[in-house]
Amino acid sequence: MPTQQLADANADFARDGVVVLRDVIEPEWLTTLADGIERNRNDLSELAHRYTNEDSTDGYWGDYCNWDRFDEYRRFLFESNAAAHAGAVIGASEIRLFHEHVLVKEPSTAEVTPWHHDLPYYCLQGSLLASSWIPLDPVPQQVCPRFLAGSHLGPMYAPRKFADGSDYYENETGFASFPNDADLDQSARILSWDLQPGDCIVFHMRTLHNAPATTGVPTRRRAFSARWIGEDVVYDSRPGETSPPYPELHATLQPGDALPAATFPALWTSV
């Protein structure tokens, strides 16, 4: 990434908690990911979710933690420049993989992804926390994920279930009450973009975001996300099962413990 482009991306990320990088994913990697998503669609894991209502003909599904099952995902994560770009944007000296996540909205999907931020679902604490959101299809701005600029500097809000907006954890403690969605929708600093395959959104795991329905859009919206953790990130506990679950971590680690390298491999260093 050119020096000035990197400096601008660093500044935007620090201020807004999100930045879009243009034309940074090479076409051959997009083809690789598309092949992997098609294999994944036909071989969903036990962690997969279908978010579309049962009486709907539209399709919205997601799956994650499959990089050790699909070679296409593994090769992209370990061999592409995605980890390097994320590390440079967030100012990390090391990037490790937390997990990958595929989200697909088929044409004219009515379901909306509600406002949320990712960190409350995760068993993590630290500051060097980011996700890359990589579209495999053109994404008009009206169906692009939307980000509340600067919200990564605010409190941690209670996580919610995507299907019905109910509390994710029972007897939640340590989280702020979630703001009213209508108030968030009227914020003056909601960021979204027209995207093309090859673009990449990098956002902080504390940045609030949602995604509109794709009603009226005749194309798929396939997206591959990689969740990255930097050198200051350690284990943390939550009031219930996290997403991803990682039961072996909850059974063996205490808050503040280092995360096992075998489960969360290092993919990039700055030296």
C-alpha cells in the first residue's frame, strides 16, 4: 500500500473505526473465494445459520470457522495480502487469525442485519481488533453494510440475536443498554459505499454496523470476512456461550490469558 494511502487509512480507521480499501484483493483470490463459498454452501458446518424466515423464498445464510475444512479459505487467509493490509491499517506488528465468516444474501433478500458490534460476542479483550469484509459481487451503496463512525470509541453494548433481536446472553452484565435502532439510523455519520469486487472494508470489532435488505437488487451479495487479532489481544470471558463457541478455551483459560497459537495462527508480521 502506498505511504500516503496507508497514512490516510490509518487516520480514517483511528477516527471512524472503519475504512474502505479500493482494489486491494486480486482477481484470482476472488475466484478462489467464490469456489470456496460454493463448496461451503453445499457442505454447511454445524455452526451455520440460515437467517431467512422459513416461509420466505429468499436466501440469507452464514457459516464460519471453516478455514481448516476448505482449502480455498485457508490459501486465501495464509497466502493473500489481506492480513498484511489489515495489520498495516490498524497499526499492529503481528496479525493472527481469529476466524473467518461467510455471509451470503441471495437476490432480493428481505432480511435486515440489525445494528450490532462484534466484540461482545467474542472471547477477546484488547485494542488491535479488526475485521475485513470482502465482497465477491458488486454492492450498491443502498445494500452495503453501514457503519456508525466513531462508535468503536464508545461503550460495549449488549449483543443481540440476529433472528429476532432478543438478548444473546441471559443475565447479561457489564454491557451498556443498546441504543434505539431508529436513533442510530438517524445518526449524521453513518458510512457506506458503492463497492466492487477487489475492494475491502476494514473495521474495528467495536464499530457498530448493520446491513440493509437486498430487496430489488437482482444480484447476490456474497461476502467473505476475516476476523483479525493483534499482539495485545488476550482471552476474555462472557456471560454465556460465545460466537464462535470455542468451548475448549472457556474450559482452560482465565481472562487475560494468552490465546493458543495453534488455534489462532500468526499470518503476518511487520518485520
